[in-house]
Amino acid sequence: MSELFCDVNKRQDFVLLFDCADGNPNGDPDNDNLPRTDPETGQGLVTDVCLKRKIRNYIDIKKGTEANYKIYIEERGYLVDKKKKAYEDLNIKAGDDKKLDEARLWMCMNFYDVRTFGGVLVGKKGEGYNCGQVRGPIQLTFSRSYDRVFSHDITITRVALENSGEKKRESDEEKATTGTMGRKALLPYGLYRGYGFFNPMLARGTGFSSEDLALFWEAVIHMFDLDRSASRGLMALRGLYIFTHENEYGKAPAHKLFDLIRPVKKAEVEAPRKFSDYYFNPKIEDVRTPEGVTFTALVS
């Protein structure tokens, strides 16, 4: 790939902007699946694991039939079967850790998400298929909303009954037969910001290529479009901003580069309900980076 932001010999830092309207972007199982929030500020949170799941799903749909683009952390998959396959292909006996490096390299070569995000491939004690640990070249942070989000727990009804043991009930007004009651959690609107990092030195260790990096950007751009759900409302990627350093070590601290992307709520807006309720200060086209760093607004 000739694009500068696909050069795996250069450090890349990037900012993700995405929003959610009338949905639950990432439910918290410890809080009745309500949208995740910071308990002190009320800002919304989306985990890195949530975003990586969407990226993995896109890669699986786009390239999953190809040998080097399998997904290790696969929905409804068994991890031990994949590690066992590494031992079988390399003719390693279960429990033999002397060829751990070979097994680790095999996992990187065959599974896109392992050579991208890394992983703990040790397994349970006594399993016998230890493939070690991998530090992936791409890492993501939690995403946080710019403003406080207000979640609602909406009551819904189901007309159909599960079985004959469920009692029918009648509404007070129409005396119409209805089914059971349920709940659905959502927030009216939230604009979220997350960060990511690409480390060229770790990429060399996992065999991560320029083609892999180009595919990653593609997956980020389309991850919400192939992950639609009624519970998640309308989610959209609003910005993908990449800072490419001229070398593998970097020319500026990542946090200072991230501060150059500053969406600001418009003064007349009390409760944001759409992306246009924010503006950029400065405008994206006016972002000026330090010497040795190139800025690319891949989605804006």
C-alpha cells in the first residue's frame, strides 16, 4: 500500500469519533445491561473489547474464508480447538513447550486478530496446548462521550406468550390481550471519542503487513454498518483521524496530537441530539501538526 497511513514502518496514532442515537452502544452486564457510564461524571463509556468485536466480525465477513485471515476470538468458537490445530500442523506433542515460539508464530500467521491485537494463548492448566502470549501492534482505549448521557429503561410488551403456563393479562383501557412485559435500555444521544495506537516494532514481531493495516482501516470505517441491531439504535462513525509519524519511534507525544481534535458543543445547544450540535475548534482542515507528523482525516 502506497498510502502513508498504511506504512507499517511508521508509528500511527489515531482518534475515533462515533455516535449513538436512541440506542445502547455498549450494555453493562453488572448494571442490568444499561449503557456503560462513568459513575462520577455521567459520561458514556464504550469498551475497547466492544469495538474490537465489531472489527473482528467485519474481517471475518470480508476475508474469513482465506487461510491467513481467520479469527481466533470467534463468536461461539472454542479456543482450544484452534491452539490444538497449531500443534497438529507443526507436529508438536501436547504439553511440549520447547517449540513455543513456533506455535506462537503459527497463531500470528493464521489469525488476523492475533497478529493485530495480540492475545493470551496459554489456555487452562492441563490442556496441553500452550501458544504463549502475543503483544499486538494495534491497541485501542475505552471510548468516552463528550457530554453526560442520560439512559432510559423503557418498558416494552410482547404479544406472543412463551408457553401455556404464562398468564394472559388485559390492559385497563382496551381489555385487549397482551403478552409479557420486558425492558429496553437506551440513551437519546451520545458522541464518543476513542484513541488507538499502531506500534511498528510490535508489527514486525507478529508479521503484521501493510495490507493488514489497510484492512484494519477499512474495518474501522465499516464496522457499524455490518453490526446493526435494534438495541443499538443508530450508530455511525463520524471521524477517523490518523497521525502518521515519519519514523517508528514518533515525533510527538500522542496525547498532544489527540488534543488537536476538539469537537465543541454549540453554545445554543442544551442537550445534544445529533452530530451537527457540535463544531470543531479548529476546523479539521485547519489542524496543524508538529514537524515530522502527517495528519490524515480518513473519515470526516
